Amino acid sequence: MRPLALVTGASSGIGFEIAAQLSARGYDILGVGASGRIGSLEEKLREAADDDAPVGTVVPVRADLRTAEGVAQVWESFESLDRHLDVAVLNAGKSLGGSFVDTDLEDELELLELNITGQIRLAKRVVRTMASQRAGRILITASLSALTPTPYESIYGPTRAFTYAFAQGLREEMKEYGVSVTALLPGATATDFHHTAGMDNTVFGSNEWKNDPAEVARQGVDALFAGKDHVIGGNRATRRAALLNRVLPETAKARRFAKDSRPSRSGHAG
């Protein structure tokens, strides 16, 4: 029997590419998505697969991870398989662009429910299962935004800072159970992420200059199996930005980020 990987946010973007990478490594996929697109996951994985890397079992689960019911639905689907959980990728998340003065409070609360509350609800089930197995690997998607203030994405950045800190703490706790935890911090990536966040009228609205999601996914999966604590997902410019975020004062980082995230801008600031 092939090993099993649970991947959230698997219908598109980095999450889909991670699922494809794991499938190519011989994993069955339990893929979770919030929209009907998740129903075509198996077909998309087969289209993306090389001839020498056959796709195994694919179980799509449509669930709203903002809710306790959605997380329970995912876990019921996992338990119905009666399988060992070898890999869990907690990747689901979203952003919301715009000035905090103008954005809608309900949209921001929903973002918090998905990026933080839903992550913790699912992580609790994952880590208890893997602790009882005394084996497993966990990949948690944070963001390069975890390392900087994020004006005009003022709620998103702090949620990713939380996610990154959570992954780092959890990594230390899970060592005694033989479970590894890795954080993936992607830079801006060429997906629908910023479009969905309503940021088409910012520098982030263009995908021309962004990272390749397949490359970001490969870096994350490689780091997962290497047992690394974290990895920056992206090209040389992204890694350079990460280094700057480690040393620049918060005020300088906020100004830099605002140049790209402020609405009604176009073109890449470099």
C-alpha cells in the first residue's frame, strides 16, 4: 500500500503542486478544498503526472475549514480510510487586500477563522494521530509575510507570523514522538492568491514577476523530507528579501511592503 498524504488547499496553486509532488513520490492523496474544483483533483493529478510516476488513490474532500464542522468532515474522511497518516500538509489560507479603514470586518474574521482557527483545529487532530503512531511528517505553509509588517494586507501578515511561530514551537514538541514539522515560507507566487484577495490594483496583481508555484512546492516538499525546520519558497530575489526581513527595522520593512501592496498601483517595484 502506498503511504498517505493529507493536503489542504489542494485544488489549485501551491497546494495542488504539493499534492502533485507527493503523488509523484508514491503517495496516495487525501486532498481538501473549499470549492467544487477539488472534485477534479484526480483528473488534474493524472494530467500532471509523468508516465513513470503513476497516480495512486486520490480522495477529494470538499470542506470549509473555517468551521468546526468542515474540519470534522475532513477527519471523518481520513478515518474512513483506516490508514496510517504519513504526511500532513496544512496549506489552506487566504488573504484580504486593502486599507484596514476600508476592509470589511466580517471578511477579516473569516480570514482569521481559516488561517488560524481552522489550522489549529486540524493540526490538533493531525499531531495526536501522528504522536500515537510515533511517526509522520508535517508541512505547514506560512509566508514570507510572516517576517514583515504587511500594510494593506494588515490581517494576513500577522496570521502567517502566527502560523510560522506555531510551526517552530510544534516542531520542538513533536521531536519526542518521531514527528518532523517543517514550515514553508513562500514569496509572492504566480497563482490566483492575490486576485482572490482583491489585489489586482496593486503590484501583487501581476503574476509576471512572481515565483513558479511548482518550484515553490518542490522546495517545500524537499525540505519536508530533509527534516528541515523551515524553507523560503522562491527564487534568489525571494531569498534575498527574506534576508533583508531578518535585519531591517520594522518601520523600513513596512514602507517597503506598502510600495507593492498599496491599491491603485501597477508594475513591479523590483
